[in-house]
Amino acid sequence: YEEIKKEPNAPSLVVVMSGNKQRDPKEYWPHIRTKHELEELADNFKNPETDPQMAIVVEMWLTGFDAPCLHTMYFDQPMKEHSLVQAIARVNRVFKDKPGGLIVDYIGIVDNLRKSLAVYTFDTIRRTLLNVDEVIAQLREKYDLVSSLFYGIDYKRWKSLAPEQLSRVTTMTYDKISGDEELKKKFVRNFVALKKLYALASPRPEAYEIKDDIRFFEMIKKMVVKYSTARIREINRELEYEISHLISKSITAEEPLDVFALMGKEKPDISIFDEKFLAQFRDMKYKNYAAELLAKIIKDQLVVKMNVNPFRYRSLYEMLKEIIDKYNIKLLNAAEIIDELMNIANEMKKKVESGKRLKLTEAELAFYDLLSSRGKFFENYEQIQEVARKIIEELGPYTKVADWNRKEYLKAKIRAAVKKVLMKAIDGRASYAEIEKLSVNVMTHAEIIYALQEDRSAPMLGAPSFVTAETGFGAP
């Protein structure tokens, strides 16, 4: 205990032992605790977010002690049979995505452990007890495989690079695999396996030697997950629960530098309506990366606009899905899809500007577009503008009431008010059933718009069903 505490950056440490201050020497006293103190200490030890991080245990915390987050156990005391199996089970419990437990044997308990497991099959024993040398062999194999994916790229010195140079290296590395969906999946699967093997082998020098490379691969993995489809993200979630807490904090990957460093922008104004901004994507050297980043920016802006006004932006959303599908099956190359994406950005700009010319608010414009789909019910588009404004005016007082959309009596009043506005404007050009259906559509969209306005910090959800499909690269 005293020797470990002298080490630089030593983990928070406790000694857990039974004892009696009446009969035990004074040097034991700091470690002798009451029943309540022991319970509190045990609770803290079971929580990976609190101290202590390490415990030296003497004849305690075996029977009935359960701490799934534990991942390493050091043996310096002879044990056998049931007690030994019970002890190693302390670090072999399932916890999030913990890859397994590490047993450090100082006195030679492996033979006893094999005898204790003799009642099980050979396969079960092998799954329970794996020599760290085998882990190292697998680690090298996975490391060689992942490294080979980036052959020809000099990333070894990445820690010494200036921010712009590092941005170029990460972008070049990402671009090397981003043009092929299967290659991206291969990288993610094998890197996650590599990271788990590193977690098991981290005390060994062979693992320490590749620490910086793993940090670099982690940056690339984050880029793949960030700019790719739901399927890639599912692979990542299935295989990994960010096990950085199980690995040394020193391996926590840095955030990858984005394309904006290449553009010389520290805090860019990301406007897809800025011709100069768009032109830089066309001029970028790494086309796959540029295409996927631009698609993500456009998709994010479209999703926000679709939540408020799907009637105006649905066609662009469908167009985006179509060109990405073509890219995925190689009907378009990266340069071609960048041109197509820029066309979508320009079309979006036109739709935004045409809406502004109507001098309507964003919400009014959404109702204008909804009502325009029933243009035959109205005299002209000027009348539709007035009806859209009137609907917002009628909704105003009611939507200021907390949880209005959960109070049926308020919703009934709003429906009646909306229906009255529509009937007056339509003036016999539609049947009562058609007006009733249109008022239901208006009410449904009103709930969506005002729910978004109530909580702008919440994710943009709740758009009509056609918004739910994932837009991104790869098969949906």
C-alpha cells in the first residue's frame, strides 16, 4: 500500500481488512473501519465514477461481493477450489462492453484454477481462462489488419503535427476508406475488436507501444460514425460502449479536426447558401470526404426545415435520398455527387427566397404551403396568404397555455376556430367533409410546429412519417 502510493500518478487506493484497534498494531488502524464505513466504501468502489480505483483486500469482499465494473485482479495469496473460482468471477462479470477480466498471477494459481474448473468442458475452460500471450498475438494480428487499411499514409507522427497538417492527414486517411461502404464496416469492426484487445493487454509493453496509433484510429472511427449512415452507427453501438473508462485515460481519443481547418476557418459560418462556401467542397482534394461532409450538412439543414415545413422541402429531401442511393451503388462518383449536392443546396436557397418574398413567418409559410395543396378551395394565392396569417392569429392565445396540445377541451376549441376560418374563406367551394379533413391536417401540423417552438433544445422530432428515413451514405 505504502509503495504504490509513492508511485507518480498512482490510482486512488485503499486497504480493506477486518481488525480491532484494541489488539491490532497502530499501523493497521487507518484501515480498520466500522460496518457502516465498510458499506459506504464498497458502494464507492462498485461505482466506476468514484474513488477508490484500487483496493488491497485481505480476507474480505469475496462471498456476496458483486462489482461488475472490476476488470483487473492481482493475486498474491494461495487460493483454490470454490474460493478461487469465486474470486476470479469478480472481474469476469458482464459490465457494459467490458471485454473481460485480467488476472495478474504473482504466486502461480493457474494450476489450481484449472483444477477448480475441471468439472467443465475444455471449451468452457478456454473461454474462462485465456493466456495474455494469446491476447497479445490477437492484438498484433488485428493491429496489422487495421494498419494495412491505411497503407501509404504517414500517420505515425500525428501527435507532432500542427492542427492544419493533422487535419489533412485525418482527412486523407478517412478518404481512403470512405468511398467503399464495406471497407468502412470492415474498419469499424476490426478497430473495435483491436480496442477491446488493447483493453485486455494494456499492462503489457506490446500494447503501450501502439497506444498513439490507437488514438489516431479512434479519431478516424469517430469520423466514420459521424459522417456515415445508421447502419455504421449500429455496428459501432453493437460492438462498443466507448470503453475508454476501462482503458487508461491516456488513450481517450482526441476529436478529429474537421474540413474547416483545411478551409482556413476557425469558426466557419456554415451556410449552404454561400456560393464561396460550396465551391470549396468542389475544390477539395479528398472528394469522398468532401461529398459525405457536404451531404451531412445539407441533410441536417433539410431535416430542420422539414420538421417545420415538409410541404415545401419534401421534394428536396427525396432528391437527396435518390442521389445518395446512386452514389452507394456507384452510379455517381464523388465529384458528380458533389455537383448534385450543390444543385440541391441551390434549389433549397430558391425555396427559402421564394418564401421570404411572401412576407410570411416560418410558421405562416408552412400553413400557406399546406393550404396551397388545396388551391382549388380558394379564390387565389393572396387569399391563401391571408388564411395562413389568420390561422396563426387564431392559434396564438391557445398555444400560450402550458401543455395545450394535451388538453382536449383546448384542442376542440382550436379545431372549431380553424374550421370557422376555413369555411369562411372557402365559401362553398368544398364539401363539409373536405373542410373537416383539411382542418385536421392544420391541427396536426400546428401541434408539430408549436411543440418545436416550446423546446428548441430538444432533438427535431415529430415530423410527418416521410421524414423518419435516415439520410446518409450506405444502404438505409
